[in-house]
Amino acid sequence: MSNLLTVSEVARILRVDDATVRRWVKQGVLEAVVLPHVHSRQVYRIKRETLDRVLGDNANIE
């Protein structure tokens, strides 16, 4: 498995919409790597360790 996840993969894991993941990245809630892109939309990759940390933090809340 790759250490970098796409927005869609993260959205599927967190059970949210792609737009929610993009918004979290823009707000600084979720750390992401910005890839060079040709189109108007930013291309993000989220590190697996970042997602694991977010999931761990959420587990401690409940």
C-alpha cells in the first residue's frame, strides 16, 4: 500500500465526500502534499501517517 493517499481514498476511509476532504486540507485541518497540476483544481495527496493520526485522535474522543 502507498504512503500517499488520494482525496477519494481518504474520503472513502473517513466516510465523507471528496469536497469535505478538500475543504479540510484548505482549512489546515488535514495536512496534505500539493502536487504539480495542469488543471484548475489542486491535486492533493494525504500521508497515511497523517490519516492514522487523525483516526487515532478521533478514537480518543469517543
